Amino acid sequence: MTIIQERSANWGSAGGKSFTACVNICTDRQNNIWLLTETNVYRYDRVKQQFSLLPTPNNEEPVVFTDIIEDKSGDYWLSTWRDGLYRYKIKEKSFRKFTEKDHIYANSATALINDPVDNAVWIGTFNTGAYRYGSAKR
């Protein structure tokens, strides 16, 4: 009989910022681990075994990040509770906030999924249903 001893570790901070409420833990296509909190987003570095802070557009104001996905282009989408939907363009290192002008009424976005078949992002919301952003295929 082989006995496997499990290890656990607890992280309380990264980049000088303490982890507040951990809202979600996600992975991307490269199997990076992302930790979403009520004010920050962190990526886990498997080599260094530590989290690094991702700069976010909320200027450290309380924003609950609820989900993160990576789209086909390698950009990241962040859903928030009461602060809408953001896309982080990797190449430009810039954020874009989606609003009603984009026909997305996702002030309280709760879930995201990448649909690589249709090259679209599906957005689940708390109070306005679901949206599909991307391909015009029907």
C-alpha cells in the first residue's frame, strides 16, 4: 500500500496587496491559474510559486471580479459585479469597458465562456440574461 501525503499552502497576499475575499479561481488556455478577489486579479507563476498582481482599470476601488476567460486572440475578458465587463488587450496592454453602446447591458456580469467555434464570448448576467459578443453568425 502506498500512502500519498498531501501538501497545502495558504497565500494571503501578492504584490503588496492582501487577498480579500476570493471570489473565483480560473484557468486559461495555457493552464495559468487566476485568482479573482473583490478588488484585484492575480496570476499564479508556477515556476516562482507565487501570485503576481494584474493591473486593473478600477484603480483599486472595490470591484468584485467574478470571472475571467481568454479568447481566441489571447485577450482576457473580466466580468465584474456592478462594474460591467472588461477586455484586456494583451498586445496593447490596455482595458476596454463594454457599455450599452456595445449593446451589452452587463453591469453585473456573473459568468463568461469562450465559444471558439463561433469566435464569440458568452456573458451571463445577474439581471439582464445572457449575451453573445463576437461573430455575427446565427
